[in-house]
Amino acid sequence: MTTVIGVKLEKRQENAQKLQEIATEFGCSIKTRIGLHGVSDGICSPSGIILFEVINKEAEFEKALRTIEGAVVKAMTF
């Protein structure tokens, strides 16, 4: 079974540190991590999407991600 958890993070500059702390805590469960956000010369997008392929502790990781203000969390299991 494969689980992909997607996070749309608003106020990326303010909330990225909390997301990184949670990702570090669950680091041994994260198989793949992809970050998508708009960027141009000197300008960073205020929002972004992060995709995590998780191999265990999926429910706990998803619950922790939901504690981030401005985060929309969705999970897909195949």
C-alpha cells in the first residue's frame, strides 16, 4: 500500500518552519518529498504544495500536519 499526503500551505514564509519540524519528526516514514511553489527572480510565492510519500505512521503524520495553521491536508492511498 502506498500513501501520498498532500499539503497546501498558505503563508508559507510563516508556516514552513512548523512543517519542517513535523517532517523531521516523521523523517524515517517519508519515502519521497516534493515541494511545488511559484518562484521568480527575487519573489517567492506565499503558498505552496508539498507532497509526501509515506511508508508508515500515515495517520499520525497526517494528524500532526493538520495542526499547522493555514495548512490544507489531503491523503490518497493506493
